[in-house]
Amino acid sequence: MADAKAIPVKVAVRCRPLISKEELEGCQKCLDFATEERQIIVGKDKAFTYDYVFSPDRGQEEVYKASVYQLIDGLFKGYNATVLAYGQTGSGKTFTMGSGYLDHEEEMVGVIPRAVRDIFSLITKKTDWAFLVRVSFLELHNEDIIDLLSSGANARDGLVIREDPDNNGIRIAGLSEVVVASATQTMQQLGEGSAGRTTAATAMNLTSSRSHAIFTIHINMKHNTSGEIRKAKFHLVDLAGSERAKKTQAEGDRFKEGVNINRGLLALGNVISALGDEAQRSKHVPYRDSKLTRLLQDSLGGNSNTVMIACVSPADSNMEETINTLRYADRARKIKNKLIVNRDPQAAELARLRTLVQELQVQLIQNGGSLHVGAATGDSHSMKALLESNKALEVKYTTYLFFIS
């Protein structure tokens, strides 16, 4: 961990326009924006400052280019990344992320489809590297982890979180990871997974997400010449919205879902508060209080370059929830993650040993050792053959590591 870099979680706040329902109810706007100062003002005098602030007239492309695009280049250097959408139900999180809006015109395309296109565009340009790309898609519904890319008879059975000591983190036992070779194939997996995600109508949102969803792109890279292996994970997280039963008018199963959603978000808020407080951070961070916080352990306080997009409503009827979201996001800005390059340690050690062996073999030949064959021409052929043999073995072994890591 000697090369770990401490970097803050960056926070963007995005405000959607007033919707027709709010206009019919006579709602007024309660937010103003000071874009140059990166501030959002609630009411007359309550101001919050963030890394990025997007007023309702800012489009999807601007949100992506300003706050997310810079993460893509880091993936190819071996850095993990996370984009996390948070906010009240009906505030525009799924629209911003783009997981449920796959067939719209260009200006409607969200973060995930734009990121996928840019990733594969860069892959085609990096001809000196070999790539293996896999995707996984899960939802956390009523504290059950569901594999959205599984089509088997037990597809809706809950999966289990396991410790992963090799990577100092966690893994989801049995979670599908589908190999994809293009942006089109990736979007097909996203579309199929999104179709299976749990949604339902409430009084605040006709297509309310009733679960937290995490779409992950796993990238393995191997340099064609040096054999260096890097890997990176890109988590794209669409959290279910915080909600109040009085406003959503949820009953029965919808009410139970709302309770579980709020419970997970409360645990997440406690983790964010602990990570933002240096004194508390050194004592205990309550990641184990919920499955959601365990799933996001690397993204908040761990090995990830993370951007949180807090989505808010401009309506005065939602002012209290908007202020809560802004405070939540303000605390997230105080979190410091520990970013490291994900290089394969076995491949690095192999490269070191290969260099050492080559040096010893050359010394043996030059000093008339057991590998000496007599004439200078013979020496040259021996060295060439040995180097080629070493290279072939290295390629064979690093290729094995590339596919199993």
C-alpha cells in the first residue's frame, strides 16, 4: 500500500426541472444556483458548495463530461472507480445514470451508456494491450442480493457476501460475470438486467426503483510486450430513493420495501458520517451494519476514485428532503479514499525473476559456464534461444494469470 494516494470523494449536485404534477399542485421553486461558485442556495440564505453543481437546464452530456468522464482514463491505469447516484425518490437518479433509459435520443442518454461507449472506444485505440472485459449486475431488494444477469431457475435467490482476503475486500459468491467484447454487447446486458429490476408505482413516482442496483464493469489488461497485468473495476450505482410513507402512500409490500430502503440509506449515512470525522474514522466505521454498506465498502473510504451525484427536486414541497440530501452530500465530500494501482503481484514478481534469470544465463555463457558451447557464434545462438524460451514461458504464464484474475 506504499503507493496509495489519498483522494477525496467528489460530489456533484443535479437538480431536475419541476414536473407537471408539482406545477399542477402549485409548487414553487425553492432552489437557486451560483454556478461559478459551485453553490446551490436553498430558500433565501442556506448555501451549499460542491465540486460540481448542475441546474435544471444542464443536459446529460454536460453532467457526464464534467463529473464522470475523467474517471475513464484512470481505469486504464489500473484505478478502480465508482459513480454513485443518491437522492429522494423521484429526483432523477435512474434517468441520470441511464440504466432505465437505453433507447432514447442522444441528449437523453445517461452516465452508464456514455461511459460504456468511451471505455470501448479507448480499448480499440490501445493496440499494445490485450483486454478482457466482464460485467455483473445486482440489485439489493429487501436486503436480498439478486443477480440480474442470471436466467436460471434460482435467479431470484439471494446471494451471499464473502470476504476476499486476496483483494482486501469482499466478493459476491455465485454472482454472474458475463464476458463482453463491445459496447453493444455491454448495453444488451444492461438492458436485460434493468428489465428484471424491481420497480413499482408510488404516489411520488410511477416507476419507483424498489431496490439499490450496482452495474460493474471489470477490466483486465495485459501489455503485449512487457507482460504487465493491470485490472480495474467500475461500479455504477443507482441507489433507491429515500422516501416517506406519508408522501408515497406506500402500503403492504411497497411499505416494507420503503422501510428496507431507508434502513440501508441510514446505515450508509452513518458510514459517511464516520468516514468524514477523522476521530471516528480511526476507531470504527460501521460497514457491517447493512449489506449496502458492505457492498460499497471500497467505494467509500477504500480503493476507488468515487463521484457521488446527489439528485434533488426544486419544489418547495420537497424542501426538507432536499436539505437532507444536500447535507448527506456535504458530508461525503469529507471522505478520503485510498487509491492504488491494481497490478497483479504475481506478474510483477515473474517479470523480476525473468530479468534475474536472463542476467545469470548471460553471465554463464560469457564466463564459459555450463551453458558454454564453444565458438562465439554458438554463444550468440545459445543466448538467443534461452531468451526466446524465457519469453515464451512468461507469455504463457502471464496469459494464465490474465484470465484467472
